[in-house]
Amino acid sequence: MVKAQAESIRVLVVEDHPVARSALCRILRRHVIVDEANGLREGAALLAANTYDVLIVDEVLGDGSGRRLLEQVDIASTSPRPRRVLMSGFHEPDGDVRPYDHFVQKPDDLLWLVRCIREIAGSR
């Protein structure tokens, strides 16, 4: 993988738990460009100002629902739509409407998530 290609991948991590956000971002920054937000409002502001290839959003945020943020992206998204990952410490939510492409259960699936981001970076 060419480093310049990986560095062109932009990821937004929206997680309100500072330790979890810091650890995930530190790992991801080895492979891609990462912006981070500590909640729904900050994440929405970054989304309005930037274009991302991947969104990683916690389901339960201190100021709202990560699912709602992903639904807004789904409605407003231009082509190509970013890959959307919903994270939760709980099991995957039930329901027919899934405003995300992948679900990650914390902390068990975080290594899987890092592998996926590395694959995305390598495929560019």
C-alpha cells in the first residue's frame, strides 16, 4: 500500500467517551486521516464542513443519537456516500431501517474495525 493513498482516506470518529475515542483515533491515524468529534453537534458541524470516506459513530452520545446523525448523512449524502459504521456497547439494534453499512460491538469488534479501515485504505 502506498502511504499517500492511505493518507487520502478521511475518517470521522464520533464518540463521546474520551478514552475510547482517543484510543481508536490513535490506532486509525497510523493508516488514515482522522477527525474526531465528542458528540452529535460537533460531528454534524464537521460533516457540514468536510468530506469523509468513512464515518464511525457511537450509537449513544451525550447530546443525541449517533443513528440520527447517520440518517442525516443518508439523506444529505452526495456521491460517493461515505461508508457508515455504527458502534455500540450493546447488541446490534433491531429494525428494518439501517442507516449504516456495518455494525461494531464495542469493545469486541474494534480490532475488526481497524482491519476494515486498513483494507479500505489499501484498496485506494
